Amino acid sequence: MSALPVRLGAIAILPLLLMLLSGCATHTPLAQVRALAAGDAALTTFNELSQRHVDSYQRARPYLSPAEDARERLLDAQRRAAQADVARLAQAVRLYLQALGRLAHADAYDVQPELAGAGAAIRAWPGSGIDDRHVSAYTLLLQQLSRLGGTASQQARLAQVLHDGDAPLQALLAALDSLLVLYDKSGDNERDVVLGLLDVEIAYADTPQQRLLAVLAKSMQQSKSEEYRQAGLRHTVARRQLAALAREHARLAMMATTATETTWMDR
């Protein structure tokens, strides 16, 4: 058998290999996307702060004047009416991240089990130069090419999802950030009402009979001050987490759609 066809076959397959390898080098690393998908702590914090915002009236109610109570009752109804849609916004972001995580698992498109018997597609023909070693090499090569093609397809799909999903994700994250600003402002208003009333009550509790009441009020004032301080810090941290999530997704979306010379490894 002439060696010429073998050399020509090797030359013919080289461009295909280069295309497959270059395709893998220009798509998003799966490990980085999995890390992004797992970083949903901001959503958990957001949901907790959102629920705290909804419960604002119940906390502030004992400290409200009749006029303030009427106003806060209306705001409470509005907050509770909007809460279902607020929860859906956060859930949409979470579901999107979960979908990215599933798509970015390295074995998502592993077809090796289906190719385990690929060697049966050819037979050994020792008389014509094809022996068992060639059959085994053929099987292994097909397995590698199929795995490589599957990975490239997986990363291509992932790149498309990241690209198409970036704009709506950024919009939803911006909406959550705006809500956190609202929650923080509402929390400050609640703090001013509660601590303001305690300031007044403590100032007037200056008789011996009211000494115990003043002590209890001061203790509550300290506790409430710390509670509102911690809530304010959580709003700040949650906003930073959302901003970091937005930046990382934008970075990965850009990487996924911009050709580079770096071979991205799935570590």
C-alpha cells in the first residue's frame, strides 16, 4: 500500500484539528463560569433585605403617631403588593446563574460512553496493512475528536448565552441595586422615627418612678441603633456584591465573544 494517501490524509485533517483547537481557545473557560454561577450570595442577601423592607411597618408601628401610622399603613400595602414582582426579579437572576452553571459543567457534552464501541466501525485487515493497533488508534482518535468537538460546541453555546444574556442581566442587576438604594433610604427613615421617639421618651423619663423605664428605653435605643447600623452595612455590602457580579459577567461575556491567542484551560 502506498504511503502517499496516508500523508495526504494527514495533511487534509490538519486544518480541521487547527480549527477545533482554535475554537476551544476563543471561548470562555468553564471553570470561571462555574465560579460566577456559584457566586449568588448577593441574591440571598438581597432577598433577606427585601423581606426586612416589607416588614418595616410591623417594626415601626409601636413608635408611630396616628398620622404617621396612617401614612405607613398605605406604604406597607404598596410594599407588600410589589413584593411578588421584586422576588421574581431576583429569582430570574438566580435561575439564569444556575443555568449557566449547568451548561458550564465539563461533562455536559461528554459523549465518550456512546463512543465506547467505535472500534467496531472498522475491522482489522492485516493483509492490507490495517491491524488491531490501527483499529485501537482509530477508536481513540475518534473519541478525542468527538470530545474536543463536544467541548467546542459546549463553549460556543455558553458564549452565545453569555453574550445574549449580558444586557438583560445587567438591567436586572441594576434594578436590584436601585431597590437596595430604596431599602436603605427607607431603613434610614425608620431609624429616624424609632430612635427619635426613644430620644424624646428618655428625655421626659426623669422622675424616680420612671427610672427603670428610662434604663429599658436606653437599652432598647442602643440595640436599635446597632440593628440599623448593621442593616445599613448589609445594604452597602449587597450593592458591592451585585456590582461585582455584573462586572464579572460582563467580563466573561466579552471574553466569550472576543478572539484571543490564549488557550483557556478548564481548571
